[in-house]
Amino acid sequence: MPKFNTGIRYGNNPGPDVYALREAAKADPKGFMQKVDELVQDKTITVNKIRNWPALYMALADVKVPVTMDIAGAQRAVMASAFPVLTGTTIVAAIQAAYDAVPTVGEMLVTEMDDNNKVSTVASIHSLDKNIEDVPEGEDFPEVGAAEETVEIRHKRNGRKLTITSEMIEENQMANIVMRVNALGEIASDWVEEQTLKRVTDHNGSASTPAEPYAYRPLGTGTQLYNSTANYPGTRAPSGTRVTSNALVDDSDLEAARNVLTAMKNNRGTRIGIMWSEIKLLVPDALVGTASKIFNSEYVPGVENEQSNFGPRGRWHLPPERIVSSPKLDDLSASAWYLGAFQKQFMRKWKLRFEYVTLGMDTQAYLDARIAFQARIAWDCEVGALDYVYCVQNLSASTAPYDE
């Protein structure tokens, strides 16, 4: 399909009048949305390139184009102003770009799932053997059973909206509009990232005084995930899930954490096998330099010619992509660090993926207060622990991060 010119002047570059765009929308209202999508996708139209909002508004405000909307669960074809159709599509793309531009690590620590239920019950299946080493000829082979341990993952609804008034458009407040659009995506990214890190570290549930929200909810009961007590949260963690007085200083601290991981058991009481290729180190920004030094050191510090097991040629070496760090962790604790197979233990459930909605002049808000355009982003997600045997928390002292 041939492209049409937007009629918007970009910076100092000359361009045709915006009414060329108006005529294109009037000539082919049905194909207008598709054409707009194409121009937004190839970045011919972006929020930053719209330099004359008043002209765009005046050219498209009274032009009607057909759009499809979800009304009460059914698809309905309605007529809408071409202005919010164009700006809505452009702004949604800008919000997504702003969201994607924010550096995050949460996705490296969870397995994603979608579930429309407010409360999701997830089964954690562990094989049960009969501890039979030999089956005599002619006898039935024993059947492997399955013990079902369920955990509960809840939901957390959130969202933000922006409002652009007719006055903002008439005064061509371009910087104000662009700033608000970018903020919408950045705010959403920040909230999801912070929520994910709080659950992976069980910031509230594993505090000195455990409290909601808990990351680990076996059978729906909020339970402290990280604890140094033996056989806690369950007997499959014989050394607990927390190592105290284990500040990240050298490879001996990593070895202490690894020893707790290798002690974890299945329901038969035998040790589980966690592939080292699944292991990640999660550290606050304050410790990322120390972590890099440990994993880049060929030899054990202070010991002559002893090769480090965590160094570049060591058995337990971690490459840079598996050393995960975020300054947001420093807000939770600047000294607590974590070792484990995070994506085996944590699930991020989306009840609602990011939903973008835009409204224009054909609303009550325009009649009441000259609201020319509104955009809203909403999401609903929560992070929960499926088990307690795949990650270990390490503290520099003996108290939980809240009190460090």
C-alpha cells in the first residue's frame, strides 16, 4: 500500500501542509488506521517529530474514521475523530519505546506466565521413588508416584494515565506532551522492576519481622522464604535458605553459599541436581565490582599458586551475563546477595499484560473540560516462589536486610 505524506513539518525540514493528511483521511477513512500503523512502525511518524500540534489538531479533529473497539466483550465498529486515532497510535508506540529503554534485570530472574485468575494455584511436582535398587525378573516394576505441593501466586493491579488538554495543543506545548508520554512508559517499567526485585529477595516476607506480601505461599499461606534455620521453610532445605555473616568478599563466601545449595533435597531425601549453567549471582550495585574481581581472578587471593574454582578457568566460574546487578537492589540492601537458579524458583504471573487505551474528543471529558486526548496504561502482575530449594540469600551480618 503506498504511503501518504503526514503533512507535518519535522524540525526545520520543509514539508507539505497538514491538510494533505486531512485529505488522505477523508479520501480513504477505512484505510487510514492501517496507513497510520505502517508510518508509526517504520518511525516516519513519532511523537518527537510532531512539531505543530495545533495544525495537526485542526486538520484532523472533525474528520471521522471507522475503528473497531472492544465494548462489553464484543467487537464494535464505531466512528472516531482521526486526531486521536493518529496521536493514539503514535503515543502508544512512544510509551512502549520508553518502557523498553529502561534497563531492567527482572526478566532474567523469573519465568513468565499468563493467567486471568486473581489467585493462581501452581503445582510443584516432585518425583517419589520407592528406593528399590533391583526389580527381580517377573515382578512388576514399582510405579513412580507424584507428591503435589501447591503454591499460590496472587495479583497486583496498577496503571497510570495522562491527559492532554485542548489548551496544551493550541499552545503547542510539545515538550510538555513528549515528557508526559515518555514518563508513562518509564513509570510502568520502574514499578514492575521494583516489584519483581522485592519478591525475588522476599523483601517483606523474609524481614526480621516477616510481613505481607510474601513471595512464597505454600497452600496459600504466606511463609518466610529465606531463613538460616535448618529444615526451614521445609525439610528439603537441611541447611536453611539463608547464610548469615557471609558478606561477599572472596571465593570462600561463594563456596559457603554453594554448599547450602548442594545440600537441598527432593521428597525422597536425596540431593537435587542443579545445573551450574542455570545458576546466576544477584548482587546490588555496591557489590558488582567485588563480584567481577572474584570471577576474573585466576588464583585464590593470599594463597600462592592455588587456582580459584570461581576464576576464568575454574569449575564454578560465572560469565558476566550471569552476574546480575541493579542499583534498585541497593534500596533494598546494599550488602545482601543471592546465588541460585532463579528462573526455576520464581514465576512472574501476568493477569493483564500492558494494556494501552486512548480516548479523544468524542468523550464526555471533552464536553466537560476540553480534554482533547487521554491515554492510559494498565497492568496486573505478581511474582511468586514455586519452591524454596533453588536460591540462597547471603547476609553480611546476622539480621535481615530491613535491619542491615
